[in-house]
Amino acid sequence: MDINQNLPDCIEKVKDESVFYDLRHQAIYATMVEMFSRNDPIDILTLSHQLRAAGELDNIGGVAYLTELQDSVPSAANLEYYFDIVRDRALLRRMIQTCTQAISDAYEESGEVERLIGEVEQAVLAINNDHNIAETPDIKTHITKAIETIEEYFKNKGASTGIETGFTDLDKMTTGLHAGEMIVVAARPSMGKTSLAMNIVEHVVLNGNLPVGVFSLEMSADSLVMRMLCSLARINLRDLRDGFLKTSDFPRIHEAASRLTKSGLHIDDTAGLS
């Protein structure tokens, strides 16, 4: 395997030497990365010289161990697979360490349980973030995806390529809602932001037959459901709250309730969401 040819791929996939369990491999990889950053040629002789200068050559087993490592890799064809093994094992070790520490802290914790839960959650999320970063695709993947999207636009000829909101003019401008997008609806208080969002939710779950998750930081789930029932039944919310309903309104309310019950709508109004 050509070290100089394959090392850039190694650095791209393996961010630092800590992913290696063996301390000898950590020292060797860190030295190789340092040499690569200086554009120094890397082979057994130059690497052993650099390790000797750093006082690490004897610790890793000398030139004999470097030669053994080089001969132990049959081909660079499976390099991608080797990367995945190294990365996954490193993530598993971090998970074991995090969970072990969490168990120890749980036994010793005398108070502030919420703080402990938050610390454990942050530690696990940090591992997940590292995993996601390791899976970052290269530019070739993005280019391929962009070309596929352009071809899809050409085939649709102005039609919505995403999930339709139910608002025709909005769908024409945005071609629908697409995966990976974050759309912010901003306005002053009491201008209809929640109503707009819930109308889109209503259209997607009932007309698009797609599951939707709603996370509400202000209004309760009961309040949101009440709004949706009134919207579907075409009943004024103020009249409903005041109790001024007609007998003919109840069948429409029951029909709206039946449709929502069968939909894939999920509302989470848990306090303290972030």
C-alpha cells in the first residue's frame, strides 16, 4: 500500500490518533499526519527516523514493528472497510466509557438528578455528533445529488417536487417542502404564525397522508388539537369557547375528530424542549 497516496484518505476519515486503541498505533499515526502536513516523504526509513527523533521508536517496537504493520495490510482496495472498522470501534469504546461513567455517577449521586441526566444526554449526543461528522459525504456525492435534482426539476416542469403545503401560491414559489430544509416563519405576536403552521400540518397529514411531528413550546397539545378541529369543521373557535354551537355543528366536529384520529399526527408539548 502506497502510504503517500492513501494517507490523505486516512486523514479525511480518521480525524485524530485517539481513534486507535493501541498506543503504538496512536504514536505512529500522529507522526505520519505531522509529516504529511509538512509535505515530508513518508516511508519506513523516514518514519522510523521521525519516531526516533521524538523518542517513540523503541516504544512502538522499533523498525521491525513498522515493517510488520506495512506487510500486514494486503491491499488498499479494502481501505474504506478498514476505516469503518477503526471508526466504529472507537465510537463503541467511547460509548462504553460514557455509560460506565454514567452508572458510577448514578450510584454516587445524592441530588440534582436532572443535572446528571443532562450531562449523560450531552455526552451521548457528543458521540452521535462525532459519528455523523465521520459519515460526511465527499463533494462527488453532493454533485451527483445536485444533478439528480436538476433532472427532477426538468421532468416536473414547474410542478411541486416537495411536500405541498396546501397554499398554492406558496407551493409555486418554493416547489413544496423538501428534506433537509429549515423554514422559519417570523412575524409579530398574534399575526397567525401558529395557525399557518397548523394549517400546513393539517394538509400534509390529511391530504398528503404523511406522518407529521409537532413540537410545541408555547401552546398545549389540547389547544392545538382544538384549533385543528375547528378548522376542519369550519367552526369559529371563539363561538366554540363561548358555547354558542349549533346542533348542525356537532356532526362536523365528530367527522373532523375521526379524520384526525386516523391520521399520523403526533404532538409533543413537553416543557423544556430544546
